[in-house]
Amino acid sequence: MTETLPAYGLWTLVVLNAGIFLLFASSFFKPQSARDWRTFGTFSAFVVALFAEMYGFPLTIYLLSGWLQSRYPEADLLSHNTGHLWSTLFRTEGDPHFDFLHVLSNILIAIGFVLLAKAWRILLAAQRGHTLAMTGPYVCVRHPQYVAFISMMAGFLMLWPTLLTLIMFPILVAMYVRLAKREEREALRDFGEEYARYARNVPAFIPRLGGIARQYR
């Protein structure tokens, strides 16, 4: 029998991958206020939980092992490829690292990074100048920084779904929505009708049909 490298128990990879990814994300986001750290902290918990199952202990595979073995007897539960559960569940052919969902997940993660980088620079400049952020991605949506985090989390769920991250995802989305509403109340208090007009023209999270919302005037 040919020996293969272990797929799990690689805690060094957990720390390395989570650390590099979060360091990369923090360099884009640059949290400063308590609210920023809370936003980034919850996202960090999601990432750590993801990589802990990806390389450490496959809790989801363990909990679903009986069902998976009965429904997918051909699957090697200790194989890293089986951890790509969407590919396992849909019995896709070939290497799961190159299937449609894997490619889409990478696109969503990349979009999240780019959006976060562009949004944070504009938001930081607006905060320092005590003005409204209404350029760049803020022309399309009012809260691009939260859209960025949600896009990255959705990408990770397509890449490597786990029971824990599937539970965390809607909770974190709801938390980001509440934070966005709180920020809107503060902006309305500080900028009054100027922000009200902006909010009437630009959607909160989902760009209007056509890809770009109307420019605030």
C-alpha cells in the first residue's frame, strides 16, 4: 500500500494559513476603532474556524461520517478532497480544486479583498476630513466594507463548507447589517439631509440592476 501524506492534524498549517490571510486582510482594512476591531474580530473567528477544519481536525466530516459513509461509500473520509463537501455531495468529476465552485469561490474572495482595499482608503479619508464617503465603491453601495467581508465569507463557504462556518455565516451577516444601520443613524445625525439624499440614491448592500447605482448628486 502506498503511504500518503496526512490530510489533517497539520496545526502548523492552520496557524500559518490563518495568520497570513488575516495579516493580509488587516493590511487592507486597518482596524482602528472598537467597532472596526469588532468587525474584523468576528471575521477572524470565521477564518480560524475554517482553517482549523481544513487542516486541523475535520469536525464536520467526523459528525457526518455515518451519513457520508452510507450515502457516499466510495468517498475516502480521510482524504483532503472529501473535505470539499460540495464536490463530494454533488459527485463532481475531477480534482475539486479546479471545479466551478472552487473557481467561483476564488473570484468572490478576490472581489472581497479588492473591494475592502478600495473602500477602506476612501472611508478613512472621509473620517479624517469629517465628510461623507461617496466615491469609488460608495457610488454603488453604502456599505462596501461589509459587502467585502460577506463576499469573502461566501467564497470560503463555497471553497470549504463546515457546520460551524455555515452556522456562523448568517449570524455574522446579521451583525454586519446591524452595524451598518447603526452607522447610518450616526451619519444621518451628523450630516442630516445630505446623507438622506445619498441614501435615497444608493442601495445599502446590493447594487442596482446594471451593476452601478446612480451617482449621488
